[in-house]
Amino acid sequence: MQRHAILFSVITSALLAILVPMTDLRAGNDSCYDAGFEDGQDEPFSQTTYEHCRDEQGGAEAYYDGFIDGCMSVEGNTRDVCESETDA
């Protein structure tokens, strides 16, 4: 039984080491993701906002992901259409 407890502890620690940095990265970029999501629903991709979000680690990706998610939330949009909207 002690082996199972040790194995569970090791696996849990390893998973936390992987998941915590991802969570922290996303938490710092909520405003960029949210701005992208709103733009994706009814505005063009904002190169200015994208560049501004680059000041935060992972911010540009958060804006891009938010834009794609927002665009995809509009009925009838496809991923190809949404991605083509990000082309400068």
C-alpha cells in the first residue's frame, strides 16, 4: 500500500509541475484573450492590439487564440475563414 501512495505522490507532483505554469501563463493574459475574443466576434483582427499584447509573455498567442475562438463562435464561420482574417 505504501508503494501506491508514493507512486501517487510522484505522479501528482509531476502533473502539478506541468499544469501550474500553463495556468499562470493563461491567467496573466486574460485581457488579451478577452480582447481577441471580442474582436473575433465582430471586428477585424487588430494588429495594434496583437503587438501590444506581445509585451506580456504569451500575450500575442492569447490574443490570437481569443480572436479565433471569438470568430468561431459566430454561426457559419469556419476555422479557415477565421485564420484568414488574421493575415496581415
